[in-house]
Amino acid sequence: MKSSNIFFSTLVVLLAACGGKQDPVQAKKAELEKIRKEIAALQAKAKTLEDELAKMQPGGPEGKLVETETVETADFRSYLTLEGKADAEQSTIATAQVPGTVTQVLAQAGQQVSAGQALAYLDNAALKQSRQQLEQQLSFVNTLYDKQKRLWEQGVGTEVQFLSAKNQKEALEKNLATLDAQIAMYTVKSPISGSVESVDTKVGQAAAPGIPMFKVVNLGNLKVVADVAESYAQKINTGDQVLIEFPDLEKKLEAKVSFASKVIDPLNRTFKVEIRIPAMADVKPNMIARLKITNYQNKAAITVPSNCLQQSDEATYVMVAIDEKGKLIARRRVVKTGKSGEDRTEITDGLQKGDLVIVTGYQELNDGQEIQPAKTEK
């Protein structure tokens, strides 16, 4: 009897549970309805916050605050930017013309020297001794020549004797001149006028042709040199305008390409470009220089700031301000772009002189949205 009661109680519980189970479709519908009500409440709250924020932002309810720029034509250039270095137009080394031992160094680093000025002497004692002997011989021959000449003028002696004395005198003079030229080769001279940048020799050291002894640089004539990739061979020519900047000195100047090589270096596939510049204080050889070579120019171009250009899936556009029924409205204007240079881009189609381009505040600006100009610039 007890077991029957337990079975009956369990059955009642199971039947109650089955009878109370909720339909799953109805449960999903109830959950969906609840979410929809929450979304509607959030949208209403968001709209309220947007309205309140619009009243608090600059421009207020009259429209979003923007800055515009009036489109005008102007000279526009795009540049090819390169890196080069400063160099001296005249920079050379002074070396010995003959082998010898250095007996005296006359110049020091930083000294200003003139072309042909002696920088060092080599040992030429043997040649000087030979010169003294030759001078003695020439002195004796000159005496004989003078006497023979006087006798010949008085009709004494033969013409052969006179010509022989004259020939001996002239031969010794030529030998002496040749010896003087040889002695001069034992003096190391500066090839150019300029500043001695380095002294690479000392007294007692051996010198020989081709071994550098002094480096002389003339900073009165400077140039900037750069190696340019061969892909730009047709874009850079002699006479092109160049803007040169020395970043370490914060100095800029304009110049022209003075030389553009027609030969491509087979090792690095570049060609050399040189720009002569006037002497400038603090500009030193091998100093880094940035070059901006004009590769395109339009003297009547329409341009806009590059950062106000926007891109959609279909085209490139800018936002312009248009007066519609007394209100200033933002409109999307599709444009075609040309070259870019510095921080501006050329517009070849889509804008005309007098248009107002929105240059500040164009972000998240919708087509047809009312705007309020904060400032109108040229």
C-alpha cells in the first residue's frame, strides 16, 4: 500500500511538470518583443542626447561650424624630392711630383693658402750642389764669351771661336734652367686657392707622387650633388628649378640644375645631378641637403588642401558650401585630381573659380546638411 502511494505521488508530479511547460515559439516571440522595446527606448534616448549636444556645440542649431576656402587659380608646382650632399666645386689633394724625404712642412690645418703657394719642401741637397757647380762653370764661360765677343767686335779672332763661346754659354744656361725646374719639383705646392683641411705628412717621412700630403678645399664655390634613379632620367634636365634645404642649418634657397648626367652608372643604376650654389656660411662639404626639383608646373591651377579630399567607393570628392534659399548647405562635389605637391592637390575637373570648399569640419559632414561658416579664407 505504501509503494502504491509513492508511485501515485511521482506520477502527479510528472504530469504537473508536463502540463506547465511553456511553448518555445511563444518564448522566442516574448524575448524578441522585449528586445524591440529596449532598442526603441535606446533610440529615443540617443535622439534626445543628439539634440542636446547639437545645442551645446559651436554653431548650435543653425548648422555645423565649418571653415571654407574660396577657389582661385594660382601657380602650382609638384616636386621630385631627393637627398643629396654639399660639396666644394674645387677640392683636391697636394702631392709630391718626385720621390723624396720631407724636410720642412710649411702649412697647417685651417690655413688659407693661394694657388702655387709652397706647402712643404723635400730633400734636394744633391741638386743644389750640382747647381752650384753649374753656376761656377757658367760664370767662367760667361767671362770667356765676353772676352771673345769684344775681340770679335775689334776684328781679332775667328768667327768660329766666337760662335763656340756663345754656344757653350747658352748650353750651360739651358742646363741651369733645367736644373732649376728639377729643384722646383722638390717643393710641394697648393694646386688651388683655399683652406688646408688636412695635413697628412711630417718631417722625415718619405713622399712620392700620388701619395696625399695635403687636402685643400675652396669653399668660395659650392655645389650640391645627388644620385638620381634612372627612372627619372627624362624628368630632370639642366636648368630645372630646385628648392634646396639644409635641415641641420634650417636654411633654404632656390637654384637651378647646373648639370644632369646623360650616363647611367651601371653599378647602382643612377645618374648624377649637380646644382651650383653661392658660398654660404656654415655649409660644409658632405653636409646633407634635401632637393625638391620641379617636375610639373601649372601657372593657373585650381588646387585644394590635400587633406580635404575624401574617397568613396565611386569617386573622389570634396565638400562645398552652397547658398540654398538663404541657408548655407554642404554638398558633395565629385572632382578629378591632378598632381600633388607639398600639402595641396591640383583639381582638373569638378571645381571652378569662386566655389567655397570646406577645409575644416568636413569630417562626418553629410550631403545636404546645414552648416555655419566660421571663417572664409582666400
